[in-house]
Amino acid sequence: MRQYIAQLEKIESKLEQICLFIDSIEIQKKVILEIRKNNEDLSNMEMTNTIKIKSYMEALVNSEIQYNAIIISIYGCFENFLDEMSKLYMESIFEYTEYYSELSINSRNKYIQKVGEFLTNPQRFLRMDIDTKGVVENAYNCLCGNEVNIFTPLITAHGGNLKYGQVCLLLKDIGIEDVNNKILHNEYIKRWYMDRDGYAYDMVQQYINDLGENAFKILDELVDERNKVAHGNVEQRKALNLIKEETIPFLKYFSRELCDIVIGELYLLMYGKNILKPFENAIDVINNYILCINSGKSFLRKGDYIFAYFNNIGIPLKIESIEIDRISIENINSENINVGIKVDKRIKKEYEFFYFDINE
């Protein structure tokens, strides 16, 4: 699971770099104001040089290039994240699935559709580094030999820009069912509206349900802005402080949500195949979020995921912190010790809890 977390950390790091870039532009604006204030104290030579510097900085700060770079970079970060997560998920599915017939009907339909499109017009797929012979052999092995290792790029290929509806379609193509409902009920979209708008936990779900797809309007607006930038049609720029304080934070929450959903689906598959290892019964659950349990042979670390199961519902749980005897630790290095694990979702003592043994 740690490769999924690595992709999440990667997009968050890149988005932070973009925030720093926006900060640098704001600092330059302040420097320009300071230069304007202090012009009267300068000699003629200093005045000439200062005016040149000020003019250069003003041109740079107000340049379309700066704004365009920010918008394209933000969208590019998200698109790359989603592409990599989709590929990782399909590779994981292949690892834990034996036969092509076990893949979801949506994945199989997408595969057959894309094979047909490739054979009809292979020039459209030049970037995928696949050839006609390979595609035909792969299709034969899957459809006739029931081999599971289909060409991943044919499944994860997505048309159009990644607005909310397209994101849902991509997740459906890679085999995740009931995507819209899972996204609308995920913990991270709740946290976004709780943190931004101050909704209480017991009220926020109804608010999100009422919004529906509009809950993801910020993503759709980013895609629209990216398209305007790409075609040189930007008439009015979005304020940089709004991009930093709303667009980027939303993408962080949404990326965490998508990562959470993908890992949850994978853990559910592994649970069904008895791959996950069970913990002993929970010792206690404190304040809805802290699991007190014997660690077994889990060797977990902060940021890892465990899995809860109750009433035929699987719940992926990200570890936010670990304590032994009220002392915070980054990872569990010993077997069979009692630990307190703070997770990112509400839990109950009667849940069954599982972990993935990375050594197997």
C-alpha cells in the first residue's frame, strides 16, 4: 500500500511547491510597493537602476506566463496523480486476481472497446508503446485463455479533461463500482466542508448530498480554467490567493479521498481472498478514533492503512499516529505489543480489524 501513499505524498509536495511559487509572486508585489515608496531617497543613478528593476518585476508579476504556468501545473499534478493511482490499482488487481473473468464487467467492457479502437486506428495509440501483434496476442490470451494481465494503458486511457464526471468514469473503468456514491460519502469530502464551512459532523453529509456533483465544482472550475489557458482565452484571471487558499487545498482533500477509495477497494478484494491478517479483538476504542489493540506481527508505521470490517462493509483506515504507553512513535518495531492507533475515521470496538503483511 505504501506505493499509493507515495503517490499521494508526491502530489501534495508538488502542490506545496506551487503555493511557494504563489507566495514568491506576492512577495515581489510587496517589494515593488516598497520601491515606489522609497524612490525619493535615491540618487539619479540609483533611481534609474531602481526604475529598471521595478519595471522588470512588474512585467514579470503581471505576466500571463506566470498565471498560465500555475494553472497548468496544478492540473498537471492532479492528472498525473490520477493516472499513476489508476495504473497502480490495476497492477494490484492483476497481482491478486487469477483470471480475466474475475475482472469487473466495466473493466472488461472498456478493454474490449479499446482493443477494437486500437485495431481500427492504431495511430491514435502511438504514445502507449504497444503494437498490433502485442494487442492481438494479449486479447487472445485474455478472452480465450482467461489470462488476467491485460494491457493496463487500454483501461486507464481517458478521453477529455478530468472534471468530476470524468474522474468517476475512470474509476468505474478500472473496476470500482458505485463510484459517485462512494465519493460523496467519503470521510475526506466531509472534512473539506467541515474545515472550510464549519459544518458539524452530523450535518455535513446532508449538505454534501444536497450539493451532489456541485460538491466538486472547484475541480470543474480548474479544468475550465486550464482549457482557457491552453487556448489563450483567459479574459479574467482567478485571484492567486483564491487558488492558494481554495483550489489547492481542495485538490489535496480530493486526492486523499481518491487514494482512500482505491486502497479501500483493494483491501476489500484482499479480504475476500483471505490475504489480510486479522488482529486480535480490539482492547478498546477511545473517542471514536483511537484503536487500542495488540499489534501482532503488523509492524505498522504512521501513514499506513489497516482495514475494518463490520456488517458486510469494509472500511480502510489511515493511521494518523501510534502510541505505546502514551509515547508517540513513528513505527512498530516489535511483535505482540499493545498499542494505541489513531485512525482517520470513526470506529467501534466490535469491528473486526485487519492488516496487510508487507513481508509476504
